[in-house]
Amino acid sequence: MSTHGIRLHPNTYLDSVKLLVGSRAILETPGIEWGAAVTGTPTNVEVLIHEGFRADELANVGANDLVIAARGEQAELALANAETALFSVPGTSSAASAGPSIRSIEETAILPNSPNVAVISVGGDYAALEAHKALTASMNVLLFSDNVPLEDEVDLKSRAAAAGLFMMGPGAGTAVIGGVGLGFANAVRTGPVGIVAAAGTGAQEVMSLIDRAGLGVTQVIGVGGRDLSEAVGGIMTAHAIRSLEDDPATEVILLVSKPPSAEVSRKLLNRPAVKPLVATLIGLREPIEVPAHVTLTSSLEEGVVAVTAAIGGHFSPIDEDLLGRTSDALAKVDTSRTAIRGLFSGGTLCFEAMTLMLEQGLSVYSNTPLQPEWDVAVAPPSAHVCLDLGEEEYTRGRPHPMIDPAARLERIVQEGTNPHTAVVLIDVVLGYGSHDDPAGQLAPACADVIAIDGGPQVVAYVLGTEGDPQGLAGQRKKLEDVGCIVAATNARAALTATAIATRTPAISQSRSAM
């Protein structure tokens, strides 16, 4: 019989990444049906009441309080596991962790070596204020928080650029500064490529592919998804490009963005030549002219191909065995099955996949659709569908799928048993902050789908490097061992899924650039 357990920690702030770790500790406890570690905001309290927790227990909870809740036979054990995950400091003794308690950005001035980067992850209502405090302290900012008003973003970035500081975000989840990964980053070697990215998993994809190409990065500067919009005007992108042009270690610059403003892109790219620049603008709707030192691409893999070529290297995403594996898969799928069902943890990866499918003539429905009429809410039963499961409607009350792969297990089986589905397409994102064995968590559900007689195939892409905590080769093998087709890049996985759904094997070998 299910039991409900709840523990309150008044006036206890933990950032969103830490809360996701606590939530994962709850959900990984055997016998748990539901659980979460959250702040006591009104929205989160509503979620808890909806999940069966008593309103009277939550009556006095405020937005500054920490709430740990679990439902299941081992609720109390799950709560204890969560508290251990939330409040312990791995690898340190109590003596080692003792020291000055820093409770504000202003108090960093008392430290012997004052930090010059602030990672801010607070509610959107407070994020701009904290970011201004960091800029006042002459600190660069990685603003992990989202829901920051547009006018605050413009104000912060204008102020930072004028002071020669980085204002990364809002909603910047990935960066590598001075060789240190911030947020969701991958373990990559140092090298000659500087990356400026208005896309989180887009940054992770290109940094990982660059590492796999035998190169490395100087800096990865995440500028936030709105930076290249007309409203923001590329303030921080321009500052980041100038900084990398002035950096003697950077030989080539790679700019990555989901659909930017064409006018902003023109202004940014039509500048005097300083260093080779590759601009990967995924989903750009209208062509733009660029000078000779700029290479324009429309997929992440082609961006990396161009970057490596710019410094005399070589990278090819084409796997000669992929065509044969795609043809073998087609023979196993019943001809009545024609739909692609993509279940993504990475928003940029989802967007890139849909863009490539559109270029192949497919209409793809989504919770983040390329066109308004392709909203998943009105998708026909036999439609192609790609979902970004990291969006708020899927993560409310539960961890992000990069941290908790279990969030996709039920959906993989659900889509696999749908009689219209020809291929289930998934991504697996490795790196710091991600689950320690995501492929191992997903493999059994994939095996169940592949075992269906005449059923769909599973095409997967694993984003990461051998240096990542999870290990790229081992993660790929866990999916291959259960029969998944594992592609070399996200673009290649999307094209392979399209090849299976349309019964056109050659598409798996298509170029994915303009």
C-alpha cells in the first residue's frame, strides 16, 4: 500500500541543479511511485497537492522553503536518500568543508582569491537582481535561471558588455570557461576552437564532436537562447566573438544558434575578417550573404566539419556501415508503420532533427513546433512527432530527462506499441550533471520495443566524449547490444530515422547542410 512522506526545511535555498539531484535520489529508491525535491512556490505546492499530499501539511510553506516529498512503499527511505544527496558534500570531510559561510554575492569579497564567475540559479523574479550584484562585483555571470523578463536581459547584457564582462544567459545551461565546465558540460580537451552558442545541447554537441575529431576548445560561451533575437540584438554574441578574436589561443570560431534574426545575423557576420568563423544557424528561414572568412552551415555536424577543415583537419560523420544497418532495419518493420516518434532530452537536438526532417519533405508535430499548425495537440494519429521532453510541461514536478532517464521509459514503450510507429528516435546526453548511466536505464525499454514482431526500430544518438564520467563507448554499446541503431551524430540519427520511415535507405547518408 502506498504511503506519503514529506519533509520541510524552512528558509533553505538550493539551486535547481541540486534539487534535480535530490529528486533523482527519491525516484531511484525502490518502491517509489512519485517524488520530488522542490521549493515551496505556489505552483509547486499545487503539484504536490495534485499528487496526493495533504493541503494542511503545506499550508504554511513559502517560496523560500525546501520541500522533499515521496509517495510509495519506501517513502521514508526515499526522503532520507534525498536529504543525503542534497546536503552532503562528496569527497570532503567535515573539517575540510568548514570555512566561512558565504550567503551573498557581496560576501565573496572576503575570500582570499575572489571568484570572477558567478553561476546564478534562482527564481526568475530574483535572477536579474542577483546578476546585477555580480556585475557590480566585476564578476562574469552564467545565468542558469529562466523566466527573466526580456528588458532585464537587455539591460544586463548592455551593462556587462560595456564593462568587458560576460553575461551568459538567461537560460544558459552550458559553458566551458578556462577549462572548467559550468552547468551541463562535457569533458573536452583544450584546443584551438572557440565556441559561442545560443543553444545548450547545441553547445554540448559541437564541443563533443570537436573533441572526437581530435581537436579541442579554448572557451565555450553560452549566451542564452534569445541573444540573437531582434529584441536583444546579439549583444553578448558580438562581445563573445570579439573576445575570441582577441584570444591568441583561438584559431577558429564556431557560432551556434537556433533560428536567429536574419538582420542580427547579417550585422554580426558581416564584419572585417580577423579569424575564420563558422556560423551554424539551425533553421534559418532566409538566406544571408556572408564574407569570405565566414562559412555558413545549417546543422551541427556540418559546423564541426567546416571548423576542422578551417584549421587543416578532417571530420566525417558518415558511417559506411550505417546504410547496411538501415536497410536491415527496414526489412523488419511492417509496411503499415510509417511514423517517426522522437523523444528528446535536448531541446536543440530536437529542433535540429525536425529541421532536417522538414528538409526531407516531412511535416513534424511537436510541443515546440517549427510551424504553429504543427502543434502536437492537433497531431493526427499517424503523424511524425518529435517531443522536447525537457520543456516545462514535461518536467513540472519531476527531474529533467537528462538527469532522470526514467522519465522517458514509459513513453518509449508507449510509442513503440503504437501501430503507426516505424521508428522511435532518442538522444542520450552524457556529461557533468547528467545521469551516471542513462543508456543502461533506457536500454531495457528499447529492447522491449525492438522485440515487437514487425514493430519499430529504435535509432539512438549518444552525445558525449570518452572523458565524460559515463564514457561514450560503453554507453553506445549498451544500446547497440539490445539492437538499437546508434548513429555518429544527432543529424545522422535524424536522417536515419527518416530513411526508415520513408523506406529510402540512402537518406541516412545524405548531407545535412545547406
